[in-house]
Amino acid sequence: MARNLKNRVSRATSCNHKLNKKVLIIKRSYDEVYSILNGLDKRKKKKKLY
């Protein structure tokens, strides 16, 4: 998926390398925040079960 995403970004930005890097950095940071929030939600659900 990573290569597929890189290809789509490069096509959309007309192969502008600086813009490609910025978009991929933003995407990576979004994924990190999203995974942290999902992890917190799973912990809350586990605490309720015990």
C-alpha cells in the first residue's frame, strides 16, 4: 500500500518532490495519532470487562 500511495501522491502533485514529502509526512503523523487514539479506546473497553 505504501508504494501505491506514493504513486498516487506523485501523480496528483505532478511529481513535485518537496510536496510529495510533505504530504507523506502529514499522512504518517495522522496514522500515528489515529493508532494512539484507537489504542486508548481499546484499553478503556478492556478495563470495563474486568
